Amino acid sequence: MTVAEDSIFWQRLARRINDRLRASRDNNIRFLWLDGLVPGSVTSQLDQNKVLATAFVTEGDGKSDTHYRVEMHLSTPATDAFRMGEWNKLLPSADSDRWLKVDRAAKKIDIACR
């Protein structure tokens, strides 16, 4: 795993998240936009099958940039893929919508990686 590969993975994941947000029927989250991760905020807790990060999320028609807590919940195969830097195995399917949960009140994004 290189820093560049790691960076590309998080950029691709942000695009997938933004695609799901825009496709949402829930007006409470449809207009949110994930701008990217706070540099240095990614912390892996692989013994608990999760990765934590903080993201910049634009709310309110671009008028505010808010920190959201991001939790990636990893299955055992996803944890192994994370350890091995097999980033393509971690990206959620583009046609699925069951991997993302946003709690705007709690400022939290949950991602399920199979």
C-alpha cells in the first residue's frame, strides 16, 4: 500500500458517497456533499473491524462546511483486504444503496464494507 493508492481509494469512496447522496429520496441528506477527509484523521481499528475518519461535509446549499464522523464497518474479508491494501475490494458497489447510512443530527456517516 502506498500513500498515493490510499489517497485514490478515499477519493473514489467520496465520489461513491456523493453519488448515493444525490440519488437519495431523503431531502435531509440529498443536498449534502462530502468534500473529502480531514488530513491525518484516518484511524484503523482492525481488531474491531472498523476504520474511523473525519470528513468535511458541505451542508445548507454550500453555506457551511461541517465535520462528520465516518465509520467504515468491515466484514472479515474487508478487514483482510484493508490490511493488504486491496482497495478495489473495499469500494461499495456503484449500483447498491444499502452500504451507506447518514445521520445528519449526529453528524455521522456509516459505511458497510463487505
